[in-house]
Amino acid sequence: MQHLPPVMSPAYVAMDDLCDELSRLADAISDVSDWPSQSLDLCGQRGVYRWFLPEDQGGYGWSASDQIRGYLRLAQADLTTTFVITQYMGAVRRIAASGNTAVTGEWLESLASGKQFSTVGISHLTTSRRHLKRPVLRAEESTDGYILDGISPWVTGAPHADLYVVGATLPNSEQVLLAVPSTLPGIKAGPGHELVALSASCTDQVGFDRVHVNRTMLLNGPNENVLTSATGIRTGGLQTSTLAVGLAQAAVNFLSSEAANRTDIMDAATELRQEVDALAQRLITVSDGDTDCDASQIRTASNRLALRSTQAALTAAKGAGFVKGHPVGRWCREALFFLVWSCPQPIAQAHLCELAFDNHS
């Protein structure tokens, strides 16, 4: 087998090689049948999953700003695979931060190396279905653990996971976070929804029919808000904004290459380049600890820039970009993803107001 050098920092030449290969593979990723196993395996071989872990847990110990730089590069190359990785690493980081040595000892190295895949099922505890009176995924204590019953909606990579990190609600409204092997009896994962974009992420619900989970698999809780109480883990944050900016960078790169031979789009390409570079730098600055920046403002700006830049790229590509298989068309569809995925209501409302009233100032 060919030896592939690990990407030890965002500045390594190996990062360019990795992103070139991911970009090439992205052209074949479109439907639920196109789970990006080859791309994910490649990232495992190149050490991508170790970026997000400290050195004492088998990682490279990348800083928060370097993680942002890494995600920006990956998202430019292949948004679907990068989105899957964010959910994968969401699970891995919660396992690593749990302090549960039984789970970390059995699972962490195989997950960090890419030999096994994990994902999160926690959206029902944050923005998805939280308004329902009866929790969609319920837990009850047993003599040696918990019984899970219900569904976890919007689980990325649902049918491909070896391990789920899921949140569930107890009868007293406290929550638990559990590491749940997919081989346990009573688990049924959907094959993946056919989405407007990112269908190959195989995002679907996972059903739990009286699934018994041993207490040794408890990662956090029980407590009132299990996601925010985990040490060293922040919910929300800059991750989704980073993916949006990475997508915008891909579109602007295309626009800039077209502008090299077309003076009519040079001004637009220059303006968008300045905006995307400034927003990428803002992300890095905030990740370094600048508390003066509002994460919701960054998310709104990132969404807006993803939509504008991809549509500008389509305009420049003309009819060729509207033909199925052209990356510009895919980027336009992918930009819509940011209007619905983990999009807080104030941000969604800001987009609606902008769309409704932009021409009526």
C-alpha cells in the first residue's frame, strides 16, 4: 500500500495533495448510494481525525484556529465529506472529553485512525423537535444502565455508524449522553434522506426500540442540559459558519479563474474575494479567543456569502454551470443547506427579512 504522509499542520504540502484528491472524488458524490467511504478512508490515512484530539489521546493537538483553517480547506474541496467529518468529530470529541476510560479505551484509537466511524444524534436536544411535549428519544434507568426508546432524527451517516453518541431524556426531564454501539438489538437506522444537497451524507433518523445500554457507556449526565455541561465541548460555535465560508471560497476561486480571461466579471470576483478572505480571517480571530465578535453575526454573514458567491459563480459559468455534473450547480444547491442545518431562529428570521424587504428600503 502506498504510504501517504499525514497532514500535521494546515501549512503542510500534504494538505494540498489531500484536498486535490478530495475535490476529484467529490464529483462522484451525489446520492444516498454514494456514501464517501473512499474520501473518509483517505482522511483517516492522512491523519485528519487526529487534528481534533490532544496529543495525550493520540491526536496532533491542533489549536482551535488551525482546526478552522483545516475545515476551511476541506470544505472548499468537498463539502459533503467535510460535513460528515464534523459530525464524526463531534462524536469523537465528546467521547474524548467524557473521562469515561472504558469507552475511550475501547473506541478512541479506532475512531481516530478512521478504522471505525461514529456520529452524533443530539439535534433533538437543541434545535430539532425540541418544541414537542414528549421527548422523541427517551431513557429510563435499568438495574445496570439505561433503556432507550424513540428516535434520534437527523443523524448523519446513520446507516454506516459503528457507534452513536446520542442524547436522551429521562422521565424527570434530566438528560443523559450515551455511547451506543450500532450492533445492539433494537436499533434501526434509515438509509439516508434524498436531500436537495449532501444526500451522500446519508442523514436520516435512527430508531431505538427498547435498546439496553450498559451504564459503562454513559458519557455525561444525568443533568438538566447534558450538551452544555460537557467539559471542553461547545455546542453550536463556528463550525457551520466555517463550512459555509469554505464553500464560498470554492465558488470565489472558480469566479477568479474565470475573471482572469473576462474583464466583465473582474470587479465582482475582486469584491467577493475580499469579502470571503475577511470573513475567513474573522473566523480565525474568533477561534483564537476574540470575544468581541458575535457568533450569530458571523453565521448570518457566512450564510449570505455562501449564497451570493455560489450564485455569482453560476452566473459566470452560464449554461454550462446549469448542466448536471458541473461543480457550480452543486455548490448552489449546497449553499441552501446552511439555511436549514442548525440555523437558529434569529438567524433564519434575519434571512427572511432580508429576502422580503431588501428592495424596499
